[in-house]
Amino acid sequence: MWPRSSFLPPDLTSFVFCLPVFCLPRSRTGLFRATRYSDGSPGDPALRTLHSALILKTFQDLGISEALVQGLEELGITKPTAIQQQTIPHVLAHRGDLIAQAQTGTGKTAAFGLPMLERIIPHAAKAKAGQIDGLIVAPTRELAKQIGKQLFKFTKHVPDKIFVETITGGDDMDLQISRLRRPTHIVVGTPGRLMDLIQREALNLSKVRYLVLDEADEMLSLGFKKELEQFFQLTAKSRKNTWLFSATIPEGIQELIEGYMEPEAHRITIDKAHVVNRDITHRYIICDRTEKLDRISEFLEDRTEDRGVIFCRTIAGSINLAKELGTRNFSVGVLHGDLSQLERDKVMRAFKKERLQYLVTTDVSARGIDVVGLAFVIHHQLPEQTEYYTHRSGRTGRAGRKGMSLAFIEPKEKSAITRLENELGVEFSERK
């Protein structure tokens, strides 16, 4: 058996393979330099085939330390996703900036979180108050809190404690200020609250070495371009790396890249076919709009022991559907953008503690929902954007469990199912 180290590339952009003569035709023996396709595999067809067989399969292969791997395994995370396989080795081996174009649900938190932790852990014991190593900026409170919780769980077995503070709107600002006076390695936050604390001189970014912008295009669409520019400016002197993750690269994001990131920043693109969790089955039911409530009710009555999330396109639609299901004695709550933060927290707490069996919500409000054990996701209407379908479906089938994504569509929407199949590389089956 050949030693693994003979084949592992030092990075995923360009690498050298040394192959025995019996592996390839004479013209391809010896030492080869292979450039990559967009999925990270070599340009030479024979090397491309070999690369597929030898592609990094475990987090240890990617360079993640045993203590972090132990934390991942306890979360049921054992096999790196495509974005993790391409991002982690490169970031650990290089000090440059990174631009990763990937949809929601690809495993981005571990892709940027694990390398950041690997950089910080060796110096964790030397942390001082007011000297933050890493700043992670996310568009919504729910997503920021999810990232913070994941980082905390990743570091469960790390010898020197890593302190992560999550800073978002809707929480007690005085308490946040008090916590920031303690040694803090990583701050995860939303743009608005982060700027509030900066303006109060309660948050100092002058020592930040690693800056992550997660779902940058979403932050841009929410009107936070000015805040993002300020994060770049406030960390300019100390920042060693910027890692930008975005589903799309609109003009505003390109302006940030050109204005604040290295011209030679490494770029990774994960195509949509690598996004969807293969533990999820995809089904659809064809019915008229007037039949949807009855058909959804029938489905829920057949699965009385299961819990799930039901997605609507609009706030009004989510409110109406939750009300109608409630009148049919289903245990259901609703989450949408018109709720106060206190009301949102109350609903999510009830759902996580299983006092509610079903949650009706909208796409933006559901960002960051991380509830283990959801058996299904229902699409009252299909989303307009493919990445939203990925995000919705990703609420089920988590931590190695199986799940179902069920869309209720009208006859004229059958073409939308075909489009999702083609773009995501999944197969839908009709449920009668």
C-alpha cells in the first residue's frame, strides 16, 4: 500500500503527484503538475480519476487537530463537505484572503470556523481583554447565534478554553458590554449591533487578525454595505486574513473585494450539485391552491409523532397558514419578520423544547434555525431562488439523520421541480 502522504496535495489549487510507472501510460509517468477543474480535481484526465479516489475524506486529512475532531464527532459531523474539503487545507496552508462562492447549507461554519480555531488555539492562554482575534459577521441574529453555538461545541475538548461572544440586536446591550470586558478570542455578530458597540467604544477591533463575512450578499441586500466597509477599515492594520463567503457575487460585493481584499485572493466555487444533503429525500404533491390546506393537514395527521417546519413565501401567508392549522388542533407556532425579538425568542424556545410540534415560517426569518430531530420540511410554496430551497431543506436530515423535503405545487409549477432537479442534482418523486 502506498503511503498516503505520497498523494495528498499541499493545497487544492496546484499540486504535484509522483506516480509509479505501472499506474499510467508511459507518456504520463514520472512527475506531473496538475492544474485543477472548478471542483478542485486535476486537469489531466488520468490524474483526475486518481484524485477522485484519493480526495480528502476525513477532517484529520484536512489538517484538523484531534481535540476539534472529537468535538465534531460528538455532533455527528464526520465527513467533510465539498466547501470544507476545498477551504480548510488551503486556509491552513496559506495566509492569503479567500473568496468562497457557496450556497446556504454547504457547511460554511466549519469551513471558516475550524481554520480560525486552529490559528487561535496555540495562543489561547495568552488572551487579553480587548484583544479580539477573530470577527465573524452574519446577516441575522439567528445565524450569528447558530455560528456562536457551533464554535463553542467544536472546542469542547480543547485544553485551553476558547471564549466566543455572540453580539446581536434584541439582547441586553449592557450585558454584552460587560462580557466584552473579559478576554474574548472570537466575536460573532450582526452588523447593526456590532456598530452600536463600536460607537459606544465597548468593542475594539484594532487587534482583529481574522475577518469572516458570512452570507455577504445577504448583508448587502439588507443595506449593510457601509457597515461592512467599516469592518474592513477598522481591522486594516491588524488583519492577516479576510474570508468572504457569499452565494452570489453582485456588483456591491465585487466592489468590496476590489477595494479591501488582496488582488490574488484565492477563489473557490461550489456548484449547486454539491450543496444538498444526500440524507434528504425530495418529494412533491400536485394540488390546486384551494386544496393545499387539506392536503397538508392530511400529511400531518399521518405523521403524528414527527416534527417539522413549514415554509411560506410571505409574512401574511405564514400567519394565515399557522392560524388555519391551529383551528384544526395542530400544535403550531409562527415565526416571521413582524414579530418583536421577545416574541421570536418565545416561539423558538417553545419549538426547541418541543412544546410546539410544527413551526410555520418565512425564508429570511428561518435563517439560522438549528433544531435537531426534525423529520420533514414542507414547502407551502416553492421559493423563488434555488438557494432558498437548499436552506429550507437543510433544516431536516441533520447530524446523520434522514429527512424529507415535501413541496406542495400547482400543476403549472411542475417545471420548477425539473429545474431544481437539474440545478441541484437531486431526484424528486411524486407523492399521491
